[in-house]
Amino acid sequence: MTDMMLTGRVASSAEAERWNLVQYVVPAGQARQKAHDLAVVAASNAALSNYAVINALPRIQDMAKEDGLFVESFISSFTATSPEAEERLQAFLDKRAARLKAPGAN
């Protein structure tokens, strides 16, 4: 990526996706709908899980290994014992949980 910054080289959307610079490539004019669809999925997560992903996980990379592992286990224990997590686990055990789709499957 540094060569692109130094040379001004432009990457196609397919290259950006292949290089993991972007996670999705959508047809022109469909970006807002894709963003909305992703937001709907994210909003269905437990609030505590979303909070942990947004606030705790990014900080772990700046910690010493032992501190990062401690914080990760601490946050994991909180999110795993939340009422939402317990309900989702029960739904899985009762075979009521939604099936996950493979990437690219509709």
C-alpha cells in the first residue's frame, strides 16, 4: 500500500477487495443500501457485544500481551453472561437459532 501512496497509483475495486482494503464491492448506486443492510445486522447484536467490539478490542492491540489477554478474557466473560448471550445460547440449544450463511451465499 505504501507504493500507492508514494506513486499515486490507483487500485480498482477488485484489487482493493483482494487486498482486504474493502470488505464489499457493490454495483454503482447500491453502497447506501449495503451500508443500511450491514447496520441492520449490527443493530441486531447484543448492545454489550457491540460496545466491546467498538471500544475494547481496538485498545487491546496497544497493550502488552498479558494485559491484552486479561482484558480480552474480562470482556468475553461479560459479554458471554449477558442476558442476550444467554438467550442466544438457549436458542441454539433449542435449535431455534438462525442458520449462518456462507460468505457470498444468498
